[in-house]
Amino acid sequence: MTSENLLINTKNGVTYITFPKLAKTGLTNHLFSTRIGGVSKGKYQSMNLSFNRGDDRADVLENYRRLCACENIDINHLVLSQQTHTDNVKTVTKADCGTGIFKESFTDIDGLITNERGVALVTQYADCTPLVFLDPIKKVIATSHAGWRGTVKQIGKKTVEKMQQEFGCNPSDILAGIGPCIKDCCYEVDDPVYNAFAKLSYLDLRRIFTEKPNGKYMLNLVEANKQILLHAGLKESNIDLSDICTSCNSDTLHSHRASKGERGNLALIIELK
């Protein structure tokens, strides 16, 4: 696994990814996990961050401890939600710390926002698109889970809008990262998916879909989410774009398609310092 756009780090045997534009500010502890450096076994090997796929809970907790230690994040600060491909985005506070890891999870929430230090937002992935946000002026962070359904529901745009509504963020100030996901080299879809995106009139579908001779399409989720964020008012120069495909790199990243569903989850974690 290599990248020209994202930073690949290894610390204490744990390999993880960070976003250059966010890292440069020094305002957050953040990371996107890989499969390397955990204690899970078998199909979950070795860094699995899901409690809901049959892995041993003690192993998952140890994985979180090891991963969080890389960026000095307290495991007790984590806030997880039950993701169901919605466009629901929730603002959380210190009172929510431990949700989804030590106490009952939020349900049907695919995006999290906070302006409080010591609140570590967590979203999970295994081919879907990670979105992460930082307003360095208002000191607001967010992360959203965007599979093709969440993408076409414009969860990235709705996350930005919620940052505006609740905290007065200016979209042109917001830094964003679009993380490792299944890319158009590996992601074949059919007409219903194409038609769903076609309903968003501002999208340039020629840059998002490549038509195949069999009548299907290869879908570029990074490009789709980039266009949605630009439509939401972000500057292109403020967005880090992943060049890493989870399916191509299924030895180091969990991929639902490559494993035919026999896998664990990756996680994106971000916390204000």
C-alpha cells in the first residue's frame, strides 16, 4: 500500500493513515486504521474495530487501545454510532463519550460532529468512503460514513450544513479528507445506482462513472464526494483526496467486496486537541 496524497505512518507496530491538511494545523489527533498492528485473528486479522461482526470483544478493545495510543487519544473519549447508510448527522458532547464502546450505541447515525475537546468521533468502514472535516477557525470537527447510498444522499454536504447551522462554520474555511475506499478500478455498479446519482443535476457524471461494454459502470466514490463537497462550498485546495483502493489493498485494509463479506472494520477517529 502506497499513497502520494495521504500520510502512511507506523508507530509501535501499528500502521495507520493521516490526512496532510488536517495534520498540518496541529489542531487534531486523527487517524484512519489499517489491518496492521492489532490482535484479532482469522478473517478479522489483525486490526478489527467492529464489535458487531463476531470478533472477540476483548480483542477489539485491545485494538482500539493500540490504535488510539498512536495519536494520544484516550479510549474513554471515543463516540461510536450504529451506521446504517443514512444521511443522519448528530452533534455530540463530552456527555456522549464512551457511547458505542462502553455504553449503548446511537442508532441510525452515519455522521458525528463536535466542537468540544476530548471527544473522539469514530466512524467505521470496509469499502465505503470516509469523510473527515475540520474548521480550524471555529474549532469544529466531524466525520461521516459515505457508501454509495450515503454519497447519493449527500451526507458530506449535510455534514457541512450542520456545521454551518450549529457552529457558524464558513464552508470555505473547512478542511476535509476523503479517505481510502473502494475505487473505480474495482467498484462495478448497475443502472439503479447510476440513475440515483443522475438525480443530482450538479454532478458531472462523466467524471464519476465509466461505462462498461456489459452495460454496467465503474463508480468513483472519491470523485463523487469531492464534487458534493465543492457544491457545499468547500475549496478544492482544502480537500485531501485518497488514492488508495481498499479492494486492491485488502491484505492491509478491510474490504467487503474483496473478502465477500468475511472481514472486520476499519475506523476513522478524530479528536480536537
